[in-house]
Amino acid sequence: MAHLAKTHENESTLDWNGGNLPLKASWGKLMMWFFLLSDAFSFSALLITYAMIRYSHSAYHGTTENFKFSLDYWPVPEKVFEAMPFLHGISLPLVFVGIMTFILIMSSVTMVLAVEAGHRNDRKDVEKWMLWTILGGFTFLGCQAWEWTHFIHGTDKGGATDVYGNIIYGANLIQNQYGPVPFANLFFFITGFHGFHVFSGVMLNVLVFYNTAFGVYENPNRVIDEGAGRYEMIEKVGLYWHFVDLVWVFVFTAFYLI
Amino acid sequence: MADVHTHSHTEGKIAKPNTAGIWRTFYVLLGITALEFIIALAIPSYVMPHLIKVGVYIILTIAKAFYIVAEFMHLKHEVKFLGMCIVLPMIFIAWLLLAMVMEGGALYIRW
């Protein structure tokens, strides 16, 4: 056990008495990692459900140009997600979701920069990068709200026709104009569950920003975990925030590309 | 700004930021995402069949996931055993995905 870091001055401390760091990480960080592992299972279950239900439906075999919404086959994503705020009626496939992806990757970068600033105990930089991260999170949520609104209201001319020959406008959990009913259900459930994670992440980011701005992490009397830096809370919340970005990478591939 | 009471307890100067690696990872992620868009929108399906496209998307997605987890979440620089604790359970996900996709295909044939 000699390779494990001893944080106490007293090197003779037995393992059972504490004083060493399993995996050389503080317990808080380890707990965050294992929570994220369990959360990864939750999201995987949802995305695998998507894969299974999709493979149990017909695929569209024609060309993308001739694609029409129908209940008979799974829709082509670039025909469903082609709207853009302020540009009504113009077909811009995947542009808006591309912007959303960029915003989330960007806010992940500002989060790493905040963690890096925390390692240097640079309070001003932590505040600056946390604010950018919070802004990115709220922007993403706003984009998602718009995306949902558009998805629910549907397009001007509607889409698929139901069994009685009526044109369906928009989407809900019972019918949708884009294709088979489970398509909209899975869209609402999976992007909704992800959006809820983003929302929780923004709340945690606001919390650690508040603590940083009020000097909580600089308080010399504050008890910090063994092996942890003063600003480790930024790192733990950062792990959660990156995980949210990571999930989006998979949601993006499953819903918008494949 | 020196008289502002902000860095009261930190002795000495604050180190300079070292962010070159972070931005390199960002450019890799941006590049992969751009590549995905090019494949999705600019390459017609008679050049690259849909099934091959799906395979490429999955490889690129896993590459992106690797960069986020290894660099942004710092897992590559943790103790190796911690990395294995997180990555190895993913084999269950791969198994479930394979099983459920096959199950979905079987349901389609029945309907």
C-alpha cells in the first residue's frame, strides 16, 4: 500500500484508521463518479429503448428529397428537425440542433476552464468561467424550449394523415405528424430527461458560483476533504456538467443523425 | 485591483492559466461534430449507404465521448483502476444494445 498517498503527517497510520486515499481521489469525487456511472445506465436504458422501438418499425427507403411524413415508417431526422427561430418556413436541416450542440460543448469548455482556475485558487477566474458556463446552460435550455414548442405545434401544412384520412398537426403523446406515435413519445421522454439534467446542472453551477462569489471556498476555517483542493466542489459539479454534455453527444447521434 | 480584498488567504501570486490542452480538446470535439454534419448533409446516400453512415456516426460519437471523459472529466489522468471501474461496466450497455436491437428486428418481422 506504499503507493497510496498519505495525507497525514503520521506515516504509520494503518489503512483501517483512514489517512490514505483509495484510487487517489477524495471520497466526494469518487461518489460523483459512481453516481454518474449509475446515471449513465439510466440514459443508456432510455437510448437502447429508442433503438429497440425504432428497429421494430419500418424504415423509410426512398430518397430524402421525396420524403413525406407518414405513420407507416420512422421519419428521417433531417426532415423533422429543420426549423430555425426567426426563419419561419425555411428548410435548414439540423442547423438549430447544431447550434445547440455547439453551445453545450462551449459551456463544457468554460467549465473546464473554471476547474483549472480552481486548481490555481484563482477566485476571479473561477467566477468568470462559472458565469459563462451558467449562461451557456440557460441558453441551451432556452433553445430546447423553442425546439419543443416547435415540435409540439408542428408545421403549417401538417404532416402524416391518421387512419381516418385527417391531416395531423403537431405532436403529443397520442399522435404526431412526424411518424409513428412512439417517435414523439421517445423524443419527449429522452430529450426531456436530458433537459431536466441540464436544468439541475445549471442549478448546481449557480450554487457553486454563489459560494465562490461569497468566498465560501476561501474561508480558512472550512473543512475540506482529504486529498481535495480548496475549490474541489467546482471539480465535482464540473464532472456532472461534462456528463450532461456527454449524454447530449449520444442523444444527438441517436435522434438527429441516425 | 491589488487593494481589493479578494485573494486574502492565498499567499503569493496566482499561477498563470495553462489552458492549451483544454482548447486542443475543444477543437477536436468541434472538428468531429463538423465532420458528422458534413456526412449527414453533404454526402448523398448513393455515395455512402445509410448503414455505413450509421457505423461512422457511432465511431465518431465514441471518439467524442472518449475526449470528453478522458480530458474534460480528467479520467485519463486519474489512477488507472478508477478509469477501469467506470469504463468496464459499459460492456453491459453494449450487450443490452445488441440484444435489444436484435429483439426489435425480430418484433418488426412478426408485425
